Amino acid sequence: MTVYTEVRNTSPHWDEPIETIWQGLGGSAAVPGQRRTDLGISERLFIGAVMNLPRKVRPWGMVSWLGEIYQTSRPTLYQIGEQVKESLLGARGKLVEPKCSERPGVAAIRVSDRRLKRSMLTFTLPGKVSGRNMEECLQAAFDCGRSNGTVSSLLHEAGQRAGEVLARVDHRSLGEVVLARDEIFRGRQPNLLLVEPRTLTIAGLYATNDREAETWGCALLLTQDRGVQIRGLAEDGCIPYAASCRAAGLDTSIQRDVWHALEDAHHVLRDLERETSHALNTLEKQEKSLRKRWQEPIFEQWVAQTEQGERLLAQCSSLRFWYESLWDAVELVDWRSGELRDRAINAWLLQETLTGLRAIDHPRVQKLVDRLSEASDDLLAFLDLFTPTLERWQQRLSAHFSDRAWAAFFQATVARTWRLEHALRNGHRSFAQGASQARQLLGEFLADDPTAHHLAQDLLALLESVVRTSCAAEAVNSVLRPFLESRRECTDQTSRQLFLNLFTLWFNMHPFDRGPRAGKSPYQLADIDLGTDDWLTLLGYPPD
């Protein structure tokens, strides 16, 4: 540390020789195993002497003064004070980490260093235990604790190892994929996320200082270096996204998230309905006032309010109709007939919907039309990716069913069954009866026909693999956000990236608890074999 040759009074609250002692301290040897290498033996003894002063004798503000001159937190100062106290009373001057203690009448707990590291990493992922609570968990489990600095050092070390493991993972087994991408912020610092929706494998997670097109382009290139074959991108329409593909030299299909477009239209419809309800309530109050006493000004206001209410009612009715048409325009399968949509039909329906919305003379609706018109081509990009694979499947279907009418009926039956079951999984219980009938009809087709059974399974898998939204990235973001909020050390880009490496490896190797992916991890679903299912073993912390 810096040796001060000039005495200066930095704390006017007391006039004690302690500041002179501090300024006279020279540099001393660093203590092995400690994160703060700038705090040598003399500095730690000085902090310990101050922190172990009786509270009645220690001047007010001295702990804050220590934290300011050494640029450290109060818990760290108290921890150093406890270490010095235990060293002087126990190990006669040797600074050591707190050891597992023996309590009277209780057998001693012998815990290896490896087991402690595995426990601390498990407390972090998936435990979400923060640094301050880590010591309490270790004390309750093993009768020993570790400082915040030790925990942070372990996370940094494990994050570096996780980054090395992720760099060796070969993602070519995923094949050509459509990646969902999104951003999650830690304060004002963005983290860029790329997820494969079918298996929920995190293909890339990067800590950056900005989210400009060049930064996103670098993220796409780094993801491709890991063996990911990007066939398309599903995104929410952020401005730098399209430019990032050009910056990376990536000629790929961009699917605009249909959920955001539909949710945007839903918000406009909800606000217009509230505006209409407010206008009708005002009209009712004016009518009550006119019944009590006739007034010409109030009557004129009532006439104007009546015209406005009727206009808003007509706009609400028209917007609701075109809102339902917008849902239909971005569908993959018609749930009524089982018809598989193509680009021409959906494009025509989308343009008719935009024309109908444009006729509604309301500023909110007009802004909605402008946004939808700008994204109209990208909203239907999923059909461009779906059509070639569907045509190959239809060739196999024609080879099995010689009658074209039966082939079309079989295709519609399988597709309608998928669409109704998909609606049930999303919580639409009104489709339960239709889904049951569709399954029974499909069962009659598949009875004693193994080829038809394989064709049905292939079409169901093909429909399930279509990516229309970036919801996979949103789902991973919802898991990641609580972990980032509980880590105080994730403030700079390096520490954030190390923790993101750790999270990526854990998430890709942890098995899902429920849902269609239950019992398997993202790497298992993607046929990526790392030699073990224990992510801690990959980091070099195998069980004892």
C-alpha cells in the first residue's frame, strides 16, 4: 500500500494517535489464501486491533473511517477482526480461516475442503444463497464458515473452469437450429442470451457493456465458433438485431416474435375498452343530471358525449374482430379444420387485417398498425423454414397413401390433434373435448399401421420444432434474473461473465423437474455427452 510521509487529519471527529500509527505502517507481506492481497500482515493486525476495541471505548465513526481508507465493506472489517482475535487466542499469531469447531457433548464434524466447495457451489446454484447468508448455512450444516472473500474467490475460480468446459462443448449435434435471443440487464449492464428452443440449451450467454449491433454480431460469431449452426433467429424486434446479422456476415432468416405483436394488440384493445367504459360512465352521469334539472349546456355536452361513446363502441367492436383475425394470421395450424397454413394464405390474411385496422380512426390503433406493418414480413418467417421440411414429409405421405384425399385427411387429422393438445398445454380447457375426439380419430388411423404411426410421429415432431416466438429466451431469463440479483460481486464485466459461465454450465446440465422435458437436462436432450452428469465434477470438485 502507499506509504504516507505527510500527516493529514482525514477524520475530524476525534484526535487520536491511531491515525498517526496508520500513516506509519509500511508495506508488509501478503497473507496466503486471502482475496485482498493488498492487505498485508501489518494492515490486518492494525484492523484487528481497532475492531477488537470495546465498543464503549472505540470512538464513533472509526469503523466507517477504516472502510474508507482501505476501500472495503464493514462485514469484511468485522471478519478480519474475528480472524485476528481467533489467531491470537488460538493459533498464537498464525492467521488462518475458521476451522470446524467441536462443541461440548457433540461429535466433531470432519468435512473435507472439497465437500465444502461443493456445498458452497450448490448453495449458489440452484440455492440462490447470497454471500452474507452462505456462512450461516455452512455453520448450520458443518459447524464452520467461510468469509465472503473466500466464497467470491471460489465462484471466480469455478467460473473460469466453467468457461474452459463450455469452450470444449461441441454443439454440432443440435443440427441447424433457430435460436431465440434476448437481453437481461444487471443494473444498466446488458447480458446477451441465445437459446435453442427445442431443448432449452443455452448456446451463448455473454456479459457486455452495451447491446449495439457490433456487440451482438460478435456474440453471434462466438456462438458459431462453438459449433452452433444458426438457421434462423427468433427475436422481439429490438433495433440492433437486424444490423447485428449484417455485422456478423450472417445471412439467415429472422422470425419476429408473434407473441409480442399479439400482446401489443391486446394492450391497445384493453385500453380502448377502458376509454369506452369511462366515456359511457360519464354519459350516464350526465343523463342523471339532466333528469334532475334541465340545462342547455349539459344537454349539448350529453349529445357530444353520446356521439363519442357510439364512435368508441364501434371502434372497440371493429378492433376486437381484427384482433382475432390477427391471431388467425400468424397460426401454423387451423384448429377448426387441421389445415396447415402456407405463406400465401397467412400473408393475405395479415394484409387484410392491417387494412381493416387502418380504417379505425384512433391514434393508438394507427400506431399499432405502423408497428405491425413494419414487422409483417418477419412475422411469417417461420413458414419459410417450415415449408421445405413439410414438402419432404408429404412425399413420404404420398408414397404410403395412394389416395390423395385420404393423405390430406390423415395430414389434417394429425395436425389438428397437435394444435388442440398444444392449446390444452397452454391452459385453454375449452378445447378438451375437441382434443379427445381428435385423438380417437387419429387412433383409428394408426391402428395396425406402423408406417402411418411413424408418419404421425414425424409430423408431430416437425410441428413441435417450429419456432414462432422468443419465449425460450424469456423463460431462461426468468430463471437467471434471481441469481444475478442475489450476487453482489457481479458488478463488473469480468465477474459477471465468470458467474454467467457457471450458470450456463449448471443450467445445461440440470434435469428438468416437470413438463415434456422432465427427467432430462438440456445437454441430454441435445445428445451432448460430457462424460458425466455432475456439473461439479466437470469443474474439478468431485464428491469425496
